[in-house]
Amino acid sequence: MKKALITGVTGQDGSYLAEFLLEKGYEVHGIKRRASSFNTDRVDHIYQSPHAEQQRFKLHYGDLTDTSNLTRILHEVQPDEVYNLGAQSHVAVSFESPEYTADVDGMGTLRLLEAIRFLGLEKKTRFYQASTSELFGLVQEIPQKETTPFYPRSPYACAKMYAYWITINYRESYGMYACNGILFNHESPRRGETFVTRKITRGMANIAQGLEPCLYLGNMDALRDWGHAKDYVRMQWMMLQQDSAEDFVIATGKQISVREFVQMSAHYAGMEVGFSGAGLGEIATVTAVTDEAKAPAVKAGDVIVRVDPRYFRPAEVETLLGDPAKAKDRLGWQPEITVQEMCEEMIASDLGIARRHALLKQHGHTVSVALE
Ligand code: NDP
Ligand code: GDR
């Protein structure tokens, strides 16, 4: 039985990857951070009791800032594959906590690679690094592919740039099977609530159900190449099953704006919206309610989106569009879920949550619906 170790197992990708590897018959080990309350929501459905006879999913307390902890876990597990998905992954937050982001996202990668080498696992353990389209930042070429020059635009992207190169350096210096997946944005109902797609689907659902009057967003013009996390974790595994380690861009090859994602989300939540004004004064107004069962709390004329400069970033990545041709040609990988299907799935999930919250609220319970 192959063994995999996933850092960031409690995150969006970690949870989908753990499911995927368990289905493939792996023994899956995950590193979770100690928190003052449970933080395992995304993996609770695959949790296996340590008292069960054949436990194939095991969680270890750990942190990417803690070298001795990482070394001990690697020594104990002796994994065939390590997926380094753990990170302070929010670009805007990286401007608030640049040093911590560098420590976790940059140095954390080095700590893992060096622990693998120190333990003499460099010929056994294959290593996947969660690299990012944010490396392209101020884009130098459209669309972006494996050979496009980088121009990082945030502390997050700068930290990930170090991680990208140190992964290649360990491959070239020590013959490790270590590779980078340069993944463009990927989302799902499990996406963190403060990333823009989830913020929008959650916002539309809450507004439709009368839990919030209005959603506040930043740069509505930003263009992203959005795929589904389920498609992308499959590719993370495929990258570790090749004869030799290589780096791949993973993307859909299509992009839409934040504004278009708002329009699509509103549509699946039973509302049509129109945009007016510009810059800080831009608003989205409901032009029609198409499904009253989904959006009982909204009427035509309601303003449901406004721009708030607090969500602008000190340096912005305006446009990202990936070219996944290498992944398709070499590995036969193609995304199966479109952005429309993904958005519909996210809205369905968030409407379910919003309905439960609305019901609780009706019965006098306090519910947290903050849209941040
Ligand atoms: P999430 O933010 O959902 O998950 C991040 C995970 O990292 C969580 O499990 C989190 O733990 C964990 N983590 C955070 N800090 C530490 C730390 N100090 N030590 C150990 N673990 C830590 O991210 P995604 O699942 O969306 O992304 C996975 C990886 O892929 C990240 O590295 C991200 O930067 C990268 N990436 C993501 C893309 C995307 O569009 N989703 C695109 C390209 C790259 P906790 O649950 O306790 O917070
Ligand atoms: P990103 O994702 O920065 O691309 O990083 P995010 O969803 O945060 O932002 C995408 C774009 O939307 C604009 N935007 C807003 N963003 C947020 N979060 N909140 C808002 O209110 C808002 N309004 C507009 C942003 O300015 C940006 O242009 C994600 C993360 O998963 C990274 O870890 C990963 O590496 C990259 O994707 C690829």
C-alpha cells in the first residue's frame, strides 16, 4: 500500500486530494494545525477513528514552521509521496502578514525538502509543490505557460517563488523526484469564505435568503482562469506518477471577470442583475427575480453589490489566463467541470447553508453570516 503525506489536509485541496488518494487505495497521512476549536470540517466525512482496525486516514499535529515536528512525522510515516499544500494562501492577507507568509510558504517548503534529504528519503519520496499562477503576477505573456517569465506582485507570490525554485534546486542537486504544479485559481463549495468566488456565492445566497442586504467587493475588473478543485487535485497526483519529474501549468484556458462571476452567481441564485456606475461608485442592481423559491427576500431594484476600497490590494494581479497544453499533451489531463457548472454547484451548496441559517434566525438563534 502506497503512503502519502499531505500538508494542508484541512484545506480545500487537501480534503479533495485525501478523498482521491483514499479511493486509489493509499494510506493517507495529513498534517493539521493545533487550533483552539475543531478545524477539520472539510475532512470530517473521511475521518477514521485511531481505534478502528484498518485506519487508512491518519492526522498528525504539525506546522510548516516547525522543523523538528516535520522531520519526526516524515521519519514516522516514510511516505512514498509528499504533497505540500499547506500555506498561508490568501494573497490580500500576505500584505498584512508578509513575514509569516514567507516563513510558511517559502521556508516551510525548504524545511520539508531538507527533512526528506536529511532522513535519506530523497530516492524514495516523491514531492509535489503547490505552486501558483500568482508567480506570473504582472503578466509578461498571454496566455501563461511553463516558460512564461515570472513577475510576482505580493508577499505571497514572492514566498511561492522561493518555494518554486528550491523545489527545482533539490531536484537538480540531489536527484529528487520533486515537481511544481503551477495551478491557476480553483474553487469549489469547500473554498475558503474570503476568496472572491466563495465570497460571492455565499453573498448571493445570503442576500437571496434575506440574511444580508448587500455584498461589498474590491476590484470587479480582475480576470481569472477559474477551474474546479476536484479536477486540479487529480492532476497533482498524475504529476507524481511519471518517469521523471517535470513542472506543469494547470488551467482551463478560459477567463472571466469578477463582475461576470457575480452575474453568473446571481443567476443561479434566482436573480438577474445589471451593473451601473464605475470604479468606486459601481453597483449591481436586481433587474428581475427569476426564482422566488431561491430568492424570496429580494425584489427588482435592490442594490446587492457595492465596491469597497478596503478590498483593493497594494499591488493587484489584473489578469491571469493559463495555457494547459503541456498537461494535455503529456499527461492527457483536461478539466471536466466548467466554471458555470462549478458556480451552480457552489450556489446550490451556499443556498442550502443560507436556508438553514435563515431558519435558525427565525427561531431566535444567532447565526454568523458576515461576508467580510
Ligand atoms: P487553503 O487555504 O484552503 O488551505 C491551506 C491549508 O494550509 C490549510 O489546511 C491550512 O490549515 C494549512 N496551513 C496554513 N498555515 C499552515 C502552517 N503554518 N503549517 C501547516 N499548515 C498550514 O488553500 P487551498 O487548498 O486552496 O490551496 C492549497 C495550496 O495550493 C496552497 O499552498 C495554495 O497556496 C496553493 N494554491 C491554491 C490555488 C487555489 O486556487 N486554490 C491556486 C494555486 C496554488 P488550517 O485549515 O488550519 O488553516
Ligand atoms: P487570488 O484569489 O488572489 O487570485 O488567489 P482571490 O479569490 O482572493 O482574488 C481573485 C481576484 O478577485 C479580486 N477581488 C476580491 N478578492 C477577494 N478575496 N475579496 C474581494 O472582496 C474581492 N473583490 C475583488 C482580487 O483583487 C483578485 O484580483 C487565489 C489563492 O487561492 C492563492 O492561494 C492562489 O495561489 C491563487 O488564487 C492562484
